[in-house]
Amino acid sequence: MGQAETRGVTLRLLGGLAFRLRNPSSVQANLSRRYVDIDFVGFRKQRKEIEKLFGELGYTPRDRFNKLNGYSRLIFNDIENDRRVDIFLNTFEMSHKLDFTDRLLVDKLTLPLSDLLLTKLQVYEITEREYRDVIALFLDHELSDKDEPDKINVKHIAKLCSQDWGLYRTIKLNLERIEGSLSTYSLTPEQQIVVKGKIKALRKKLEDEPKSFGWKMRARLGDKVKWYELPEQDVEVVDSRPITERQTQEKDKPSTSP
């Protein structure tokens, strides 16, 4: 992040590491989890600068993927440390598409808390790691109707959902799932009350926000028509260096023979 800032490149963390950075509760044994890769969001207009930055930092671009998807997403691999970096450009597209173009400069280091929450609640096939991240976020931060430091702007979430029935449906479903799972995370009675209270408040905000005409039309179809996407599964790290470079490295490795 420091290297990017020095060069005038805007990158904001999202994903598990962003939640770990913003949420002290993430270190609790009942909410901790493994962090597989590093995720950023950056500006599409800075794609060339981003590619140059990560190249100079020693990361290997996933060439084929980047050529096909570079308008919206880049992947770099750290082969030596078996680590991968995902960089979303302007938009984050998984089960639903979120546009963060106007959100990248709201906060430092990470996306705003409301947008971090959106990236988790938009996952239709939500997993336990998303549960843990969301629970920690609700434990550690208060709700707000505007962008404030260390607060979750639920008004922002509600406005997005009022324009997109599919996003609203998935988020509402996931809030129900998370609330129903709270007893499995060894939370104290007080902690459960805190999380349930914030889930209830966010639900109310979603319902109270005036809906667009398009939202109302789509709501008529309901669950009869699929409203989400299922992202393709991908291997974490792929060695996409030229074969000659890989062979040279293998040749230079010290022998492990007795």
C-alpha cells in the first residue's frame, strides 16, 4: 500500500484481510479464519500503473486472464510465497455487480465499511468465512446514515438495494442465514444481542427505503427467475511465467538429494 501511495496509485483493500484490519474481533478464536489471498480495488484508468507496480514488486501477472479480463480485473501471483493478488478495477462482480468508482476515496487503506459489508452479503453461496467476517464487523462498528469513520453507512446499502431487487433479495437472505447461525460461534449473550440488533436495523432500513420502478417490476417475478450469478471457481496460484524462466529457476534450486 505504501508503494502504491508513493506512486500516486489508488488501491483499497477488500476481502478477508480488509476485515482483519478493520475488525479487532477478527482475532478472536471463534471468529478467526485463514486468509488465502490479497484483494484490492483500484481505478481502471490506472491499470498500466498497477501492472507496472506489481511487476516491479516481483509479482507474476496471469497473462491470459489479464488480457481477457483486464478491463475489470487483474490477477498477479507471488510464486515463491504461494500467494495471489486480485485487483478489481472500478467494479466488483461476483454474485452481483457493485460499482466502487465513487467509493475509492471515501476511506483510507480499505473500502468503506458499508462497501466491505456489501462484498460479503452479495455472495449468494455464502460460506462460513463470510459469516465470521460479517459478525466481527457488526460487533465492532456502529451503524450510521452517512459515511463516518469506523461506522457502517446502512443508508448507502439501502439505496443500492432499492434500485436492484436481486441485490436486495440476496442481502436479505444472507442476513437471515447469519442470524440463524449465531449460536454456533460461541458468542456471549451480549454479543448475540448486539449482532441481532444491527441485523434488525439493517433489515428495517432496506424495507423503508423507497423502491425504484424497476425494483417493483422485478419483485413481481420473485424467485421464479434466477437473480444472482455463480462465479466460476479458480485455482489460487498459477505459475504463468514463461517456461524458460521456470526451467531456469528449477535448475538453479539447490539439490535436496542426500
